[in-house]
Amino acid sequence: MTYSGAVKVGGPADVHELTDLMISKVAVGPMDNNSYLLRCRATGEQLLIDAAAEADTLLRLIGDDSIASVVTTHRHGDHWQALAEVVAATGARTYAGRYDTEGIPVPTDVPVEDGDGIAVGRVRLTARHLVGHTPGSIALVYDDPHGPPHVFTGDCLFPGGPGRTTNPEEFDSLMSGLEAKVFGVLPDETWIYPGHGNDTTLGAERPHLAEWRARGW
């Protein structure tokens, strides 16, 4: 079946099958958070992005093969409500941006800096530190050798604009980070997986960068 990225709370996961990686997307919790399960097709190792809510739902998605790692994209509570329970059930290593770890109540085993690599089996993700939505938000870039890149943006980028900021300085920081580390280096075909809602591509969003700058949000 063709992957659409459109999921709803209580509904099934949608699975994006790439050559080396399988990406399962599920919506959980009262704020319609997206959680993503990544599986290396060569080794079977799995990694979860954002144990946001509904630990039972996430553990069913993970299945008997468990997970080696769980990455929290940022410190906001709707992105880690199920983290303690998932880690207790799986023994997974925890990753989060270095400057957000103090706001996540589950200890972070590996604080992540800009440019750090995170492995899931033979697949490598590269972390990009984006300041503005929170001090330590990270996006995860999978530079697929067989096709366009794939980026898990947390709440830093959505269809229609950047994530929420609370003042002009935070907005400028987030926009500058997105322009330099995402739009400035990745092609239009890049697939974007946000922390809430539907997926998008950089090509769909790129024409609106000046509009976002002008409106200030």
C-alpha cells in the first residue's frame, strides 16, 4: 500500500517502506502526537522517535523485537509522556538534545549535539540542533543512499510553517536554523515527518519561507 503519512489517534500505523529502513508512523495521545518506529531492514534493530503517549500502543507497535534506542526530539511534555514506561519495558538507550535534557524527567543516556550520529542497525541518523521552539530541539536526518533524504523535525517544522515560538528572538533563531541546516542543504524532494499532523516535503514548504519571515510565526 502507498504510504500517505495520514494517521489518527486510535487508528493503525502507516508504514513507509524504504530500501534500508522501515518507518512506522502512529498518532497517540490527546494532542495527536506522532511517534515513529524506525527498523533497519538489514539487522532488525529498532529505534523509536518520541514516546509521546499511550505506552501500550507504542509497545504493541514495537513488538517482540523490542527497541535499542528511543530519541526524544524536545523537552515538551506531550513528547515524553510514555517514555518512562517504554524504557522500563524495553531497556532502550535514551537520546535527547543536550540543552533539553534537564526538562525531560527520564534520564538521558546520550545527550546529543549538533551533527552527532545516531545508529539504528546499519542506518545512520544525523542530529541537527534547532534553537527556538525549545533550547535543545533536535531534528533527525536520514540521508537515504537510495533516494531523497528523510527528516524527523519534532515540533520545529510543520506543513505551513515553523513550530511555535514565544518571542521574535526565538522565531528568528528557529527560522535561521531551519534555513541553514534544513532548507539550505537538503533538496526539495526531502520528506518531512513532523511531531503532529501530516507529513510534507521541503519542496512544498520552500516557496513560503519569505512569507513566514514576514508574518513572524
